[in-house]
Amino acid sequence: MINKLKEIIDHFESLEARMANPELINDQNRYTEVAKEHRRLNPIVEKAREFVFTQKQMDDDLEILNGDDDELKDIAQAEIEQLQETLTELEEELKVLLLPHDPTDDKNTIIEIRAGTGGDEAALFAADLYRMYSRFAERNSWKYEVMESNAIGIGGFKEIIFSVTGEGVYGMMKFESGVHRVQRVPKTETSGRVHTSAATVAVLPEAEEADIEVVDADLKIDTYRASGAGGQHVNKTESAIRITHIPTGLVVTCQDETSQHKNKVAALKVLRSRLLATEQEKLAEKRAAARKDMVSTGDRSAKIRTYNFPQGRITDHRISFTAYNLEGVMDGDINDIIENLKLADQQAQLATVRE
């Protein structure tokens, strides 16, 4: 391990030297890439340097044990026991930090929320989930923007698609894909009975043109008049866009923007992201065969979480995680859930490596 850690430290220091080069500073795209890699490696290098330094102390003490000074030997022996404990702890931390980095985790994301079973109550819950994620984005200083929505009159959404932009967004949000179930008394219910409704969340890595090649000949593009709230252009100009990807049959519509061009750009962004997500789901299925336990990121039909309002309880079924801060969670305080999901995924990866 020591040689690998020294290689990482050398690479990190070379990145620092490159970042000080005026030529790189003038090339903002390359500078951003190097700076992102530098930030990603920083926590690894901190632990790596600590490990290398501790190992050097250990080697020095072991050398003293081969000498003739009995007093120094006693001191060295006591230090060795402490240093060994430190090295063991650092090694376990580094095993997690050195797990293969998925470059997709660095991408921005597109989140699609759709009302499931439960009628209007499911649509209201979809709106609650949108608010939860938008508040979480605000807490992390991420930007978010609605790309497409289908609202109902009482404040809910049959569907809402929005983008979230920021550092490491997809890596934080990717475990949210799946069926979210709510148990509560609907606002529309007069008898006070608890109903169960659901909404589906799909978290897609935002694909760039270099990630997914979309050929114009594979696209069928239709324009139509937008409907619903949206200003004077609604029902007067054909600004809404429907794109059909012929090879896969995927259909994307967008009407929330005020111009046909903007809607087309937004629709293509969603289409590329869905195509990239489809490729990733295929890879996830292959990986699942190698893992006995895995936190699902691909199966959108899996029930992943229950929000029980009468008990103020939230349960993530994948990791048997339960908390009683439902009010805070619905206000965007989901960091604890996400960190536990990430930890479970890391443990699953480590188990695979050990096997």
C-alpha cells in the first residue's frame, strides 16, 4: 500500500504544480478539470501523508529494537503498539477512500418525479418530494431549475422534471431513485383515514454531448402549442417540443420554456440523460450479480422508502434505517439518510473486494 500512496501523493503534487502554471490558468476548461481532480484527491492525500509519516515512525522504532540501548528499546516498544493501532485505523479509512471513483458521481443531475398510485394525494406527495429536494439543493448551495412540469389544480404534480447543478450532485442524489411511499391523512379526506400513496423518483446523471451521441436521423421532432400556465405564448405559438428517439422509443416533451429553441435544448438534455441512465442500469445489473448486498440505484420499481406522517417516521427499506424527524426531512434535511446509504454502498463494495 505504501508505494501506491506515494504515487497518489506525487500525482497530487504534480496537479498543484500544474494549477500554478499560467498557461493552464488561461485555459479555464482544463483548469476546472485539474482543480476538480485536485479537490477529489485532497482527503485521500491527507490520510496518505499521515499513513506514510506514521509508517516512517514505525520503521525508525523497529530499527531501535535492533540496537543495544535497552532504555530506548522500551520507549520504542511502547510507541510501536500505539503506532500499530494508528496504522490499522488509517488503513481502514484509506480502503474506503481508495475505492474506485465513479466519474459519473461528479456530474450534475436531472430528477424526474411522477405521481403513482393514490390519485390527487400522490400528486400532492410528488410536490412534497420536489420541495424536499429543492430545499436540500438550497442547503448545499446547488442551483435547480424546473425543465418540465404537469401540475394539477390543488398544488400537486402528475410529473415534474428539474435539473440540479453543483459539485458532486449525482454522487449525492443517485440513491434516491425508486418508489417513495407516503402514509398520511390526505387533505382531501374528510373521514380522517390514513391513506397510502406513492410517487416514483428517477435520478439521472446529466449527460453531455461527449457522453451520449445522438444522431439527428434517429430523432422525430414535433412541435405543438403549450398548455397550462405559462404566459402569453401559451396556445398562441407552437413553442412546445416533443422528441422521439426512434431506436429506443423514448419520448421527451418540454413546454415550460418560452421559446421553441429553449424547449428543444432542454428536451435534448433530458433525452441524453435518460439514454445514459439506461446504459448505467445495464452495468448496474452486471455488478449486482457480483454483490450479495447492494444499495440499488437503478431499479425504479423498487419501493425504497416510506414516509409515515401519523408517527413522524421515515424508513429506508434498503438499509433498515429509521428516523423520527419527518418534518425536518420534508424540509430538505436528508443528509443523514444519504450518508447512511453511501456508507452501506461502500461496505458492499469493500465486501466484494475482500471476496
